[in-house]
Amino acid sequence: MSLSLALRYLNPLRTYFSVITLICLMGVSLGVMVLIIVLSVMGGLQKELQDRLLAFSPHLQVNYYAYPGMRGTLGDWRDLEKEIRKAPGVESTYAVIEDYALVDVHGAQRPCMFRALDTENELQMQELAPLLREGSFDLGVGENVVVSSSVAKMFGLSLDDTICVYTTRNFENVSSIYSQIDRALLVDRFPKEIAKLLEIVKKDRPVEKNQTVWSGLEVQTVISILDQLSRSGKLEVEEKQINAMWDLLPKVAFAKDGNQVAMPADITKRWVEAINALKVIDKNEEDLKAMQTIKSLVLPKDLTVIGIYQDTKHVACPDLFIPLEIGQELQGFQDDYIQAIAIRAENPYDLKNVVDAVYNQLPGIALEGASWKIETWMDRYSSWFSLIRQERMMMSFVLSFIGLIAAFCMMAVMFTVSIQRRKELALMKALGATPWQVVRVFLWQGVIIGIAGALLGVALGLLALHYRAQIHMFLKVMGVDPFPMDFHGVEIPAEIDPAEIGTQALQAFVMVVIASVVPALCTAWQDPAKALRSM
């Protein structure tokens, strides 16, 4: 009886659909559909970008720190690479060099991040191939480069174009050299101090057992002058002479508790030679040498564009991919040095055991303060993953209000039906119907609309995801681009998770059923006599 009445109330005019029922059904369906579409697209975007990260980012990166916070370079890295490959879970290894450089194209300039690739690592090159938009990743050992789509768009680059790359390391050296050219010699900036130093050094002192005795005040004055000269900017040849004078001081000279200090007998002669060497430095000659050094430093590398890959604005992607040898030249590495060793793991999502195994393969370090540090791709992009998770949570929370609004609409409809059918329901109770039978009339309506709305919402959501490319193209033709390729770097992705779809459908069903129970309880326990009295 309850089910029969529920069906009749859902379609009281015996038409194909009741307008009120249709409104409730579409409210639930649209809520489920929107949630499924948005969460699936967000999940697909996360997976697509994660795959891209794993394509050009190391799963693990082994860094050497000569001092805390200061990453050092690695020499003889090929032997270390072989040892790391022996660790369980390691699939392959390759060298890493990355830094910023200034790119010049026909006078237009922009700082870009480059990453040097070991082109001999075939697995790494295969992972990068799907990112290509046009061209090839076959960098070889020539002066070639693969640029990002952002850089290509900014400079108007196409295949076979040439770009000039200036390393920022050179600019640091150039800045130092230019400051050296503008700086006067020590003898011109500190004439009184050098004269005082020469006066103390040349003072006549008796020699006993190849030693001379200096007063503590004289030693402290000399150390103070040398310290002042050392802290000042100077030429390389000046620094050499100052360091030579420091090296001649015995350890006892730095003790502050003595009135007299025994100094080597030959310190006077050698210090006088160093001071005289400072006085005869030819500033013009040193400046000329510095300018010749600049000429050899700032020559750019002319690289040919052989490929353009699609980047994304969601995460920091390299602007340039270049061969390892070019990267070493840009960094100024004279020998076969690199910055770090990258590792590709067999399972990039379970790296704890791999990290421990790699640590066991690394050699010990005798230098105090030096250490090895292994960085995972999850550590490097942890802030990005946290942002994506928070965005999905907020979208799920906000869009769930659509289902909640549909549930309130359902509740309003049930209250309307209960008022319209108040006398019929009172007559049922007068004829012996129990309150629970009355409740089940409304409960059945909620169950039917909840199941039908959830299933229809799932069907519409999956249909929209299947034809998402066509819908996107239609919206672009209409002048609206909800998923711009230049920003996201991928076409509209989708990750269909059956568990998530089932959760959203069940959530909508539960809300609708609860919304239908509230007016049912209010109606079931009304007094039938009061309702029938007005008939």
C-alpha cells in the first residue's frame, strides 16, 4: 500500500512525468553529475601532472654538501653511479646539472632555468619523449636544445632557430672583475697602514738562534693591519702577497697573554719583499688581464632548437633541456664534474626502502661537516601536492551544497505533498493505517527519487566526461575556454574512480532519503480527527 501510494503521489496526473517529481529528480542528478565531473577532472589533472613530474624530475637525487647548506660538486661520479645502481629498487641513474641562464634571441632576453641531460641514459630520454609537442629529444652531444612551449611562445621560436645562452655564473665573475677594475690598489688606499707595517718590520732587533724578539704591542699592531688589508677588496696578486705574510706568522703570535713574541729571523726580509711586491703592481697591466678574462668568459653558447615540449604553469618546469657537456661548460666545470646524481626507482611511490639502500651504497666522508643528502620527488613538490589535495577537498565541500540544496527542495516538495494530501492521510489513519505506514509513503518517494537521481547523475557525469573534448571545443567556439592549454599544459584529463563515484551517489541518496523522512514524521503523528473535521 505504501509503495503504491508513493508512486501515485510522484505522478498524480498519470502523465509521463510529474513536473514536481522531475524538478526533484533533476536537482539530485545535477548535483551528482557536477561533483563527478569536477572531482574526476581534478583527479585526472593531478595524475597527468604527476606523470609529467616523474618524466623530467628525478625520483631520488643524491646531493653532496661540503658544508651545511652549501651543495658541492661531484667528481669521479661515474664510479659512484655504478655503486648506487647496485642498491635494490634502483632502475637507473644519470647525472644532474641545473641552473639559471640568460637567453638572448635577437636582442630579447629572459632568465631561464636549464637542465642538462645525460643523453646516454636511454630510459630517461624515453620518459621525456611523450612531453614533446614538436621536434625531437635527440640532443646528442651537439649544441642542441629543447625549449618549453612558454619560452617558444615568448620568443616566437620554431624548430631550427638559434638561441644564445649566457650563464649566470659568468656574470658573477664579470661583476667581480669590474669591481676590481674600479678599485684602487691597496698601497693607494692604505698608505699609512702599509708605511706603519714596513716601519715595524724593518726595526732593528737582535737575532738569537734564528729568532728575533718582538714586543706584544708590535705583533698585535701587525696583525690588526693585516686583518684590515685582508677584509678589503683587492686584486688576486695582492691577495697572494697578503696571504704569504699571514703564513709567516707563528702560532705564538696570536697569543694575547705575552709581552714578547719570538719571531723567525727571516720574517723581516720576506715581509719586506711582499710589501715591495705590493708597491710595484702595475694597475693598468692587471686591468688588461682582467678584461682579457672577461672576453673569454662572456661568449655565449649558440644552441639550435631541435624540439619544443609542452610545459605547465602548475609546477616549475625546466625552460631548456641541453646536453650534459653543454651544461658543464655553462657551469664552468673544467673537469667531468656534476652537481648531483639522479635516480629512477622501480616504484616511485614507495621510496623509503630505496632511500635506505642508496645511503648504504654511498661512501663515507672524512671531511668534518660534509654530508650526503637524498631528496625525493615527493619532498621537492610536497607543497604542490598539498595544494592539489586542498583544492579537491574545497571543491568537493563547496559543490556538495548543490546536493544539499536538492535535498532541501525535496523536503519542501514532501511538505507540500503532505499538506495537499493531509486529509487523505488522515482518512488512512482513521481506517486503521499505522504511523509507520504513513511514514513509508514518503520514505518510498525519497528512496525512488534518490536512486533514480543518483543513477541519472552518474550516467550524465560519465557521458559528459566521455565527450569532454567535444564539449570543450564547443565552448571554445562560443568564446569560453574553461581549461586553457597554455596554462594547464594538457587537454582536459579525467581520472574515473569507481569508489569516488559510488561515494558521491550514495551521499546524494542518503541526503534525499533523510530530507523525505522529516516531513513524513511530522505528518504521520498528526491528529486525524482535526484533519477530517475540515472535510
